[in-house]
Amino acid sequence: MGERVELGPAQETMLIPLYGRAVETRKAHPLVRDPRAVDLVESIDYDFAKFDGGRSLAGSVLRGMVFDHWVADFLHDHPHGTVVEIGAGLNTRFERLDNGSCHWVDLDLPDSMALRRKFFTETDRRVMVSGSVVDGDWLEVVRRQPGPYFFVAEAVLIYLSEADARTSVARIAAEFPGALIAFDTWGEWIIRNQKRHDALRKMSASLEWACDDPRALKAWHPGLRLVETATVGAQPDVLRQLPRAYRMIMRLIKLLPQTRAYRLNLYRT
Ligand SMILES: C[S@@+](CC[C@H](N)C(=O)[O-])C[C@H]1O[C@@H](n2cnc3c(N)ncnc32)[C@H](O)[C@@H]1O
């Protein structure tokens, strides 16, 4: 019998990207290899099959590749720096990118973190914190790690109200000048049509914060500057790694309103 999951609505969505990476890994020619995700899916008692055939599995894999690319770039330049995974869920980014010298902080809500702790352990370079990104208490733990810092919130802030997303981002910008912060923004079109989303319509979580223009966030804090923004299939460095057939599909997919409304963004604070 696998580990039973008792998670709040937004917290349960962590199982979508986890399953996406596991399904991808089992393919003959996977875009990512994540054997840990396969183990986790096999260890958790959950109806993952309900996500089968949905576009969001491949979408979450491609999204993760962009965030991995940005974090890997940061670690290349700053091998002893700290990566802060906000809303870590059961993400295995540390397992994918650890260079043997970086520091890592995983943050998630108490029930999510309790589940995460069943599968991952802390080390002298990796700490796990239970709390909400909206309350600033966890920043104290980050401050104890060496800089520079890269904050990544993959598919997390969209579950917050705009006011809470703003509070969270502005606080990081104010307290960690010079840091990088990466997160996705989902436009009004997606929020309006969320009941049609292939995976979310099978869950009770709801998307809250709509953002059509990631540049507009400079109003959130004077130090917040957009460094790069891309749609899921169109970040140039990641696109280049994809097989030709994918690249052709991406050319078509990027015309869809849901793709255009969904952006992956990298900011400098
Ligand atoms: C779609 S999952 C993404 C998980 C992970 N980032 C990944 O890509 O695999 C959303 C995550 O956001 C977390 N989350 C939601 N609200 C949060 C909050 N206020 N503070 C911290 N984490 C939060 C959930 O617990 C969940 O793990």
C-alpha cells in the first residue's frame, strides 16, 4: 500500500508535475529523466491515471525544463549560491541540478511539507521549511544561507490572490536586492477558462491571480526588473534542446491563446 495523500486543494496540484515527469521518464526518448519522480509516483497511493492523456503533463515537463535551465545557469555562475524552491511540492529539482556545492531551501505549506519530508531529507546544504510564502518568517532561514540567491516559484503564485502574490514578491525584492526570481504568470484567458483545464478540472484547486503582462510587475517594487519572459515552448535555449518534431509542434502551439497567456518569467530584484 502506498503513502496516502491528504492535501489541501492547491497543495494537491503538486501531483500533476510530479506525474508529468514520471510519465516522461518512462518514454523511450524522454525530454527529462527523473527516476526519482517515477519512484515517488509508485510510492504514493493516488489516482494518477486520471491525468493520463492530458496536455498539461507535457506542458509541466516543458515548463520545468525552462526553470531548470535558468537555475542551472545561475549555479554555473554561482556554484556556492542558494536556490530557494518556493512551493516545492514534490519537485526533484535539487536531485536534477545539485552540483555538490550549492545550498538549497525548500519551502511549502505545512501539509505539503509533511508529505515532502516523507521522501526527502535535510542535509548540511539542504533545508526544508514549513510555511506560507505570504508570511515572511521563512526568509530568516534563507538569510542564514550564503548568497547570491535564486528564488523559484513554479506554478505556485497563481494559487494566491493578486495581493498575496504582490506581498510575497515585493518582500523578496526588498530583502534580497540583486537576487533572481523566476515564476510563471497565467493570463486572464486561462483563469476564465480554468474549468476547461484538462487536469485542474478534475481537482478542487482554483487559480486566482491573473496577469497578462509580466512587465507590469515593476509597479510592485521599484527594484523589480524583468530579465526574460517566454511562453512554455519558446524559451530559445530550451527550444534548441528539443527534438525537431517537438520544435515544429511548438511553432503551432505558441499561437494558441492559452499558450500566449501563459508566461515563464525571470526577474532580477
Ligand atoms: C502545482 S504545485 C507545484 C509544485 C512544484 N513547484 C512543482 O513544480 O512541482 C503548487 C504548489 O504550491 C504550493 N503552495 C500553494 N500555496 C502556497 C503558499 N501560500 N506558500 C507556499 N507554497 C504554496 C502547494 O503546496 C504546491 O506544492
